[in-house]
Amino acid sequence: MTTEATLPSTSVSPTTRQVWTRARGVVLALVLLLAAAVVIAAIRSNELHGNLDPRSADPYGSRAVAELLADRGVDTRVVTTLDEARAAVGPDTTLLVAVPDLLTERQQTRLHSATAGSGGRTVLVAPSSWSIERLVPGIVADPATSLDSTLSPDCGLPAAQRAGSADTGGIRYTVTHPGNDECYPSDRLPTLVRVPAASGNGDTVVLGAPDILQNDTLDEQGNASLALQLLGSRPHLVWYLPSLSDSTTDPDEEKDFLDLLPSGWLWGTLQLVIAAAVAALWRARRLGPLVPEKLPVAIRASETVEGRARLYRKANARDRAANALRSTTRTRLAPLVGVPVAQAHAPEALLPALSAHLRNYEDGQPLHALLFGPPPSDDAALISLADQLDALEREVRRS
């Protein structure tokens, strides 16, 4: 049965206080980063509360436009699932999709198939390249957004001509098929597109920005007029607020952990990895070769030895002192007994050679314990070790 000996902690082992002193800067930085993330999340959550919700009176809500539509006889109904939205489409209904980019690819395809031949109107608010090509084939989102928020109609759509300038500046679109109304252009690309249905009286309206629907900007420019005309062409308005918790997603679609994370977290993680790599390169950079410099005064070797000895004693570094004594003794003994200096610290090479030279050496202490033993337990044992090493070296030189 064998047992493993636990190595004692050496004098250079860091204490709990030293570990805390070294790590407290990193811990403080992490705490500040976490606190900043919580504050930013809280601020953003308050700002975007009720975004494009016709029941919300917050600045980014849409209760004002819903009230104006109600005064004109248009009833507004809010739905949050794809099944409810698909069931509500019809020739007398306008379906507004508040955030099309929250829909999955399968949901976008199902929604397009339901609205294509319904005869009603579908209004898509700021769809990006992720959703526009499946919801409205023939329209492509331009990667560059409009620099101006207020734009002029510059098209023949009656609703746009009556409304005049409006805050539609946002995502710009490229229309690949003719026969559509392209309005409110920014750098020759429209920010509002009306696509008539292939058959019937239905159509699809693509808005590049949600400003004309929000409470705080509804009374500016011709926003209210344009919003009422686009959403009030039918007696019924279905306001679809897509949700990530919509149970109509494809149950057979397998998603891994990364698919459940918002894209912002992935970009943030990538930035942290790049920052960590740059910090590692910065810390690991070489400062160049060492430059020798002459000391201003000559220091005697004995003073250097005494100074190092005082440092070892102050730190209770008996293990380091014993290792230095033993290592130096082994290095000096190896050439005397015919062992290469490179093998001076290998017990299997040094000890047999020493034993052959010291057949008559009687000191009462085995050579292995003397040259490779554990560190001394106190200062007296350290002094005794130094004396025994000196005696051993003298005996080898005599032999």
C-alpha cells in the first residue's frame, strides 16, 4: 500500500491576502461592467417599453394613431401569434406587422402565403434584409439607411401626395419589378413601397421607418395623414406584434444555444475575445534584449551573499536557501567524482559516484538525504545542513 505525501507550502506560496490584492482590480472591473450593463438595460427597457403597441401611451407607443383611427370608424385588434394574424386577414382588413424581423423563416413564408391572395392590405414596418425578400418577393433592403428622416413623396401614390413630407427616412429598398409605387426616395432609393397584389384589390405597403406610427412624432410633418390613410383604407385593422414566445414556431426546427442568443450578444462576445487577445499580445510583448550596464560602485561578493541571506531569513525561505546550498554543492562535487555537470542534479548519476569515492566516509547521514532531502524545519537545521555539506565537500577533495 502506497501513500502520497502532501508537499508542504513553501515560503513563496501566495497567501490569501496576496491573492486578493492581485485579483481585486479584475474583480472591481467586472463589478463595474456588470453594473453598467444593468443600468443600460434598465434605461433601454424604459425607453422601448410598449414600442409600436397601439395600447401604449409611451413616446414609442402607437396609441394616438389607434385613437384617431377609432374616431374614423376603424376598429383595431391586437394579436400576438401568427395563427391569429393569418386567421384575421381578409379583403376588409389591414394587417400591420410591427416587427417583421422577429419572425422565423418558416413564419415569414406562412404569413406571405396567407396575405398574398387575401384581397386586404398588409403593412410591414421597417423590414430588413432578413425578412423583406420572403415577405415581399421582388424587393431588396439596401444595407445603407437614409441619412434624412423627413422626406418628400415624389411619387404618384394619392395617400403620399395628400400627406406631403413625412418622417419615413430609415431603411431604403431596391425594387426589382415594375408596377409598384416607390415613394419618399433617399438618394434615389424609396423608403416607402406599395406593391399591388397579382390578383384582386389587395396590396402590401413597406415602411422604412416606424416614426409615422409613434406617439411622439405623429403630429410632425404629414405623419398623421400618411398613417391614417395607410391604415384606414379598410374598416378593420389587425395589429400584429410578433413575439419570441410565439408557439406557432416550427416544433421540428432544432435550435442550439447560439440560435437563442440575440445577435448583439454574439457581436459583444466577439469584441471581448478580440480585446482579450490584444491585451494578451500587449502583456506578452518583448521589450528587446537586455542592455548591460556597469555598476556605479563595486560590490563585494560577500556583501551580496549576506544581503541575499538576510532576504531569505526575513521571508523564512529556508527551503530556497537549502536548495541553493545543495545545488551549488552538487555542482562542485560532480567534476570531482567524474560526473558531467549536466548530470550533477540527477541522484542516479551522482550518488553512486560519490559512494565509490567515500568508502571510508562516516558522517552518520545518508548521501541522498544530505544532497536531495527535504527542506530543514528551522534555522538550526539549516546551519547544520550547511556544515554537513562543507564537511562532505572537504572529504571528497581529500579523497
